[in-house]
Amino acid sequence: MKTSIAKLFAAFAAAALALSVVGCATSGASSQSVSILEPANGATVGTTFKVRFGVKGLEVAPAGDIVANSGHHHLLINLDSIPTGESIPFTEKHMHFGKGQTEAEVKLAPGTYKLTAQFANGAHQSYGKPLSQTITVTVK
């Protein structure tokens, strides 16, 4: 009987610990964000312009190793965010900043563009929509 109570208590303690870890992970995720600091949403820019990325609650690190709570920026041209866990392709519409850059000069032909900042881990696996931001710019 004592063994059954001990097993039950151990199971209860493990469940309580698991719930507290999930709660911490959930509350931490809401304090993490990625943004495009420059240009502003709706801005008109020249054919060459600066893009500055912001990140909150995460460390910017070069691609390579997968380290918890870290990653690097990507800029997606006329694309939506990449689902969590999917690899970000290497194409002209998927700009990678795998050296840990937080800003870059971007050159685009005249037109209206949707720019999506997407944060990803060291293996270029997306952190998904919660760690992305989309703006629109007009290139003159």
C-alpha cells in the first residue's frame, strides 16, 4: 500500500513539474518578438535601401549550431512567414543573414513589395509566424 501511495505521489509531482515547465515556456514565448525597425511599414524607398531588424527575448547568432533561444534573420520578398520547423530555402526571394547581421542593404526594382522578417535557428529552420513580421514598401 505504501508503495502505491509513493508511486501516486511521484506521478503527481512529475505532472505538476511538467505543467510548470509548459507554463514557463508559454509565458516566455509571448515576450519574444521579431520586427523590421527600418523602413517603416508603408514607406517609399529608393531602389537600394537599408533594412534593420529587431529582436526581443532572443539572441542573434550566426547560422551553424542550434542553440536554444537564438537564431538569425531572414528577409522574405513577397512571401508569407514560413511554418515553424520548416527550412528556409536559399532563393532570391529568401535572403539569409546567417552571419548574425541585424541590418543590410537591399536592392529591389521599382514596385510595391511585401517584406517579411523571419527568425530561424542555426539550421535555418523557421520559428514560424510568431517570430516574423510583415510590412509593405514602395520602391521608386
